[in-house]
Amino acid sequence: MLTKEKVAAIFKSVARIFPGIPSYQEREGLRTQDKIIRQQLAARIDEQANFLQEIQSKLTNKRILQPLAHLDRQAREMMRLADTIRFASYGYAGLFAGVKVDEQKLAQLYDYDLSLHREIEELAVAVGNLQQRQDNEWKTDSLDDFQQVINRLEERLEKRKSIFTQN
């Protein structure tokens, strides 16, 4: 079995033979950070989708059925967005992959994922507002504003893909 010291020595010698390995290791660190951020963002969206399902249960128990179909569709859309974030591309395919993304694009991706936090917190506020609705408000108030928050988040996720395609 290799000790940590032997593994470190191997990596040092490989780094001397194959230029760019230290850069690769930095990329891997950015990839790992990006993945952790995305997992946390996705978990926050999942949490909001669960709150939406709790609202649906309360409304069902109170026999307020009118908004249930919309809320169900929105909860499913939120879960899909969470999966989109969770399983989004890291931005780098691996050591010997043909397509590699430079550190600048990885840094852009990292910053973009961090900025998604604001949109997700806006989503959390919108879900909180739904939780505070009174029974009679479900009959008169629309869910359009809430849908717009979801749509903005979805647009931001679509723009994330363009980081890989822009020059």
C-alpha cells in the first residue's frame, strides 16, 4: 500500500514529466468547490419544493382545491430545476480528456453558481409568502408572481450553459 508521502512523491514526479499537472490540480479543486456549491443550491431548492408540498397538504385538508394543480406543477418544476443544478456539468472532463476548460471559465462558472444563491433565496421568500397566505387569499390571488420567480431561476440556469460556449 502506498503511503501519503509516496503518493505525493509520485505526483511531484508526474508533474515534472507532464507540464500542467499543478494547474490540473487547481482545476480539480475548483470543480470540487463548484460541485459542493451546486449540491447546496439544489438542496435549498428541494427544501422549498418540500414546503410547497406541505402547503398542498394543508390546502387539501382544508378542501381548498383550486390551486393544487398549479402548486403541484410548480413543485415538480422546482425539483427539475434542483436536478438541473445538481447534475450540471463541472466544466472539466478529466486529466486526459480531449475537451478542457481553462481556469478562467471555471472561475466564471464558480462565480455564476454562487450568484444563483440570490435567485434561490428569492424563491425561498416567495414560498414563505405562499405559506403565509390566508385561506380566502387562495381563491382570489393568482400564482403568477410565484411562477415568474421560478421562470427567472430557470432562465439563469439556461444561461449557465453559455459559459462553456462563449469564447
